[in-house]
Amino acid sequence: MTARRLPYLLIGGAAVYLALLTAAPLLTGLWLSVTDTQLLNPMGGVFIGFEHYVKLFGEPGFFRSLLVTLVYTAATVAASLLLGTLAAVLVNRSFPGRTAARTVLTMPWAVPTVAVALIFAWIYNNDSGVLNRLLGPARQGWLTDTDWALVSVTVASVWKVFPFVMLVALAALQSVPEELRESARVDGADRLNAFRDVVFPFLRPTLRVVALLMTIWSLRRFDIIWLLTQGGPVDATETVVIGVYRESFVNSDLGLSAAIGAVGLLISSLVTVAHFLLDRREDA
Amino acid sequence: MRVLRVAAVLVLVVVTAFPLYWMITTATRKDVFAVPSWWPDLGNLGGLVAGLGPMLGWLPNSAFVAFGTTLLSLMMAVLAAYALSRFRFKGRGVFGFALFATQMLPEALIVVPLYAIFLALGLLNQLSGLVLANTAFGMPVAVWILKSAMDRIPVEIEESARVDGCPRYAILPQIVLPLVMPSVAAAAVITFFEGWNEYLFASTFMVDKEKWPASKGLASYVGEFVTPLGTVMSAALIFTLPAIIFFLLVQRRIVSGLTSGAVKG
């Protein structure tokens, strides 16, 4: 076996696998988006050009779902980055009970999404949920009020994903050389400045990657939103991905569903490209 | 400053732990609607396992999917990560991009085409089909973590092993792999969760109730008002526990396993 062939043999399994299980379905999906395929007759679709796309971009509802997606993503990413970094910085120092605190803070990451949805649906419950019991007269319809549903779904999502940011940030913090932080302290720099000037530069490349991952994961997050609100009330939590699912499995319109999915994928791609362009500019 | 720090940790811990505490508390309470309380009913600890009945049928399915996803992902990921880390070859960039691109792909977009493919291959309603679908999303993350870890192992270690007579095929399993074990653990947890948690494929591909993984089984309680809430919470707890236990067992390794990936970014 020559050394030239070796890398191809090594990636062969993974490459063929991805071709069959992601590339092929993706291409099929893109094809569906330019046909009038219906769920009940999945082989009977006829090419109709960009009709679905034209239809989508003429619908206010679609723009609304784009907006909901962006708001949900921005809020989830910002909140989990902030909380995750804060938690990591807090437990990176030693104090009594540190291990226990760290364990508790990382735990939501291990809780299955379906369980998260059930727990939060119960906490948010209108009549008997603990949140409304606590608030008494200030009670809200956390999942049933169009003003609150997106906030509630975001909070549940952040609870589930911020520990991932924390774990990765914690790993990065441990790569900050102790001498560096010592010297910052000796120099009399106050805490916040020391963090910004000494520790943060170590965290930044990590946080940037985590921010990208969090963003593209949030853009395509389906399960927690679907299980909590199914996109409702009305369309208050109707993200792009919820729309993809609804068109396929509720309205049976596979073609339109695929077109929505394609637009969603385009948004994720743009975010990714922007990330790498920014990365390159900062490196230069 | 110190007080502020302790207060901040406390608030974070309480807020983070509360939903878990509430799940457990609710599982022990007999009538959550009539008799509200902040505390678990210690006289009804049996409530904790009230949801065990149906879960007993579903959990083995979840275990199969989760372990299958982990194994299949790691097998392919170790090889692919090694190739990406050690070789410069044509198509390397494209392959790396394809791996990353999977993370942007909405499952909802490919679930229908995948359904058609599985239908043709007889994989529909099969747990092995779920393993295949979940691996497509878990494996790329595993490759990424393992590649970053391998990047930090100096090539000289491999070269000197070669000089000492280690055959080429043994370098990866005997020299490199033991050195990246923390990252293997991190990748294993992530892929395990992928398989254990996954809901969309499970809910669309699995028809027979006895073949449901627990995610689909548990989701069938959403918006259903027949099963007592305590029982539902107990089922959620039983579904959550194995994941938390697995996570705690390898927790230490995860941080160091992610470190290598984190530093490089």
C-alpha cells in the first residue's frame, strides 16, 4: 500500500457514509424544492421551477418566520455564551464546593431534550405551573401568550445548551498559564482589566468557534421548540425549521417544505462564510 | 468581591438545578394540581419509579441506538481524524468542509429524502436505521474533536516508534490512540447523547410501539392528559438518569478532552 493511497483509505468510510446519508438526501431535498411533490405521492412530483421560492418570498408569514428564527438564534447564542463564560470563570477558581457547583452547572447538558421540554412545559403551565404560582397576580401565559412564548422557549433552550459553552470555556481557561495571571495580579491590574487583557485573549478563539457552532445549531433546532409550542401560539415561535416540518408532515407539501429548508440552509451557510471571513481578516 | 462571587455561583447553581429538582419533586407528588408544595413527598418515594413501566420497553431501544451511534461514529472518526491530522492530500479541504457542513443541515430538510432511502433499503422502522441516521450528525463532531487532539501529538513520537520497530498499521491503535483517550471519551459522550436524545428521526421512522426509543415514547406524553403528571416526570427522570450517570463518569475527561480542541479552535 502506498502512502499516497493511505489517507483515502482512512477517510473512505466516513466519506462514503456522508455521501450516502447526508449529501444524497440533501440533493434530493433540493430537487424536491423545485417540484410539486406531495407527501401522499412522493414519487409523483413534477418539475415546476422556482415556483415555491417565488411563493415564499411573496408571503409575509415567511418573513415573519425568518425574523422569529433570527431573534431566537441571536438571543439563545448571546445568552448561552454569556452565561457559559460567566459560569466557567466562576468555577475556574478553587473554593469549597467547587466540584459540586461545576457538576450541577454542567448537568443540563446531559438531560435529554424531550425531558427538558416536559419539565419546562410543567414549570410554565398556566394554572398550576410553579412560575405562575410564584408570581400570583402577575401570572403570564408563558407558552400560550404570543408575547411570551418565544422568550419562554429561548429560556428553556439556553438552560439546556449553556453548559456546553461552559465546558469548552473551562477547557480553554485551563490553558491560560498560571504565571500570566499571577503577573497580571502582581502588576496591580484590577480584576476586570486582568480578565480582559490576560485571560480573554486565550478565550477568544475558542468562544468564536463556540459562537459559530451555537449559531448554526440554534438555526436548525427543532425538537425543543416543536415539543413546547409546535410553533405557536399562532406563529409566535414558528422558526424556519418548524415551517419545514409543518409543510411536510401537517400540510403534506414536500416541495414547499424543501424550499423553506433550502432557504434555512442558505442562512446557515452565510453565517458560516461570514465567520470564516472575519476569522481570516483578524488573523491577517 | 468575594461575596459577590459566592452569591453569583449560588444564584447560578440554584437556577440551574431548579428544573431538575422540580422534576424529581413532581415525580413524588400524588396530586400536583390540588395540593401545591415546594417539597418532595417523602412518603411517596415510590412515585419516583412510577413511570418505569412503559420506559422499561423503550430504554433498551434507546441504549441500542445510543451505543450503536457511539461505536459506529468513533470507528469512522478515529480513522478520518488521523488522516486529516497527519496527511496532506487532495480533497482534504473538501472533506473537512463536508464534515462541518453536516452541522448546518436541518434534520427536517433531509428527513423526508432519508425516509425514502430507508424505505428502499428496508431500514424504516428499524433501530439500526436510527443508528445510521444519528451517526451522520454525531460522527463529524467526533472527527473534529479527535483531529484537534491528534494535532497536538508530535509526529516525532510516531517516528521514534517506527524506528523502534512498531509496524505502520500499529501506530494509530498502539501509539496515537492511547494518547488521545480523553478526547475519545469526550467524543463518545457527545455521540452517545446524539443517539440517546434524538427525537425527529425516531418520531418519523419508528412505527411499532415496541421499537420506539424512549425519546419518542416520552414525547407521546406531551399534550396528553391521561397519564398523571407525577408518572410523566418519573418517566422523564428515568430517561435522564442514565445520560447523567454516563456524563458524570467521564466528566473529568471531557474538559481535558475538549481542551485540545479548544486551544486550537
